[in-house]
Amino acid sequence: MDSLAQAMERAGMPEGDMYDLPTSTRTFPDGAHYRVEISGMETPKVLAATIDEAKKQGVPFHRSISVVRGASMLTREQLKEFAQIAHDNQVEVIMTPGPRPTWYTGRQVATPEGAFSGLRMRGMDSVRHYIMEIERCIEIGFRGFLVWDEGVLSLLNTMKQNGDLPQDVIFKVSIYAGHANPAGVRLMESLGAGSCNPVADLSLPMLAAIRSVVSIPLDIHIQLWTSMGGYNRIYETPEIARVASPCYFKMEPGPGLAMYMPWGTSEEGLAELGREKIRSIKNIIELIGETYPELKVSPQGPADLRVPLPK
């Protein structure tokens, strides 16, 4: 066991999960320890309602994970309106390109056993369609995109290096990539990830171990859909911010991903859900402030965010 631990350490990995829970020494560029990330911003109306609630509650809203059903579901005019609202309010947008693997040709991933294979782009035609969607969104002014396939992440960053994609676009690795340990998250960082959302049920020692080997922000679910286990970690947020900084706190209450599909929850329902997520964020900020006053949340619109630049 000792020799194995030494071998793991020589490879740049911790020998195990970090039960001593060391305080992270890393922060966002502005010195903050945590930020707010909210998914399910499916239309301009939903985004506007969520921003309105953030202003009412006096809390920041830093990053929007947007159009989970796939950006191909919005017209160019809707996307332009979306980009303008985000720009005017200094909200970074991580756009979800279509097609999504769970809603495309090829259904193995949607079967009980096929789910073990994870979400990956099926064939090069789907990769090309995905990149076409990214290019469409870049033309409108979006600068952040969701990725769930390591090979595609590598390809996208090679295209950036070759000058085929703008240098200021960023890629967030989705929870559906399924990474759950320091080796996997460090691989995502090496492939050019701007941030990574590990699986949602990791313990504090597991998160601390990941933080010990990567610098990129970790996107951490605090509330999770019922369909993926369903839990509420609000009272753990002070410790998560302390050991995993810099991190985005992500709220995903509700029955499951299907509520974001076109046949799921109504636009009005999604707007109210966005407001509910903001109210939960207010509780988190207050709790962390009471527990660890030295841990800071970024103000609205820090300079390093990739806020849309409408064209």
C-alpha cells in the first residue's frame, strides 16, 4: 500500500481522498472563492425573469447554462435577444449546442444498459453538426459552450489553436461527462476545459482531492434533480467553498432534465423555477457569510466572465 501511494504521488495524484479537508488556496481572478451558476435558461423570457429576481434579492447571477434542450431550438432572433439580455446584465452564457445525444438519432444511450456508455457524440456527422451550432452561436456573440465528450473537447481546443475558432471562447465540461476523481478532472483541464462539473454526489474529501491537482473552477451541484438522486447540500456550502474554491454553485431542483425539453415545463414554469433558484442562492450567500466571513462571492459581472458580445 505504501509503495502504491508513492507511485500515485509520483504521477501527480493524491494517494487517496483528503479527509483532512485542507483549505483551498486558489480563487477566481478577482479574489473571490465562489460564484453562482444557474441552468435551465431556455428562452429570453426565462433568463430575464431570473435576472430580475437576482436584482430583487440583491444577489449576483454570474453564469447561465442556457438552452439545455439545444440552441437549435431557438431562432436567430431569439438567440440575439438572449445575447443582448445577458450582455446588458453582465451574465456569462454557456450555450448548449444541439443536437443533444439523448435527443438525436441513435438511442443506445437512452436504454438502461446503454446509459453505462455515457453521453458521447455518435459519429463524425453529429460532431460536425455540433460544431456548426457553435459557429452559429459565435456569429451571434456567444462565447461559452457546454461539452460532454472528451474527444470533442480536444478537437475544439485544437481548432482554437489553429485559428478556426476564436481564442476567447471557453468550454465547460458537463456533469454528463461523468468525471468523479482527480485524474479525470485533471485530464479535462489538460484538454482545455474552462471549468468542469464532476458528478454531483462527491464527498468533501473527494472534492478536496480534486482541487489539490487542478486550477480550473469546479461546478458543483448544491441541489439536484430527483431523477439523478435528488438532494439538497445547502448546509455543506461553507465547507465546499472552503475546500474547493474557486467553484460555481449550481442549483437544479425539480423532477429531472425532461422539464427543460420543449414538451416539458412551460415557459412560465421555468421562469418561476429560475426565481426559486435565485432565492436559494441568497440563502447560500447568507449562510457562507455567517460561517466563513472571509470567503467571498464575486460581484455581478467580474471582468474574466465571457459575457456575450451581441453582433
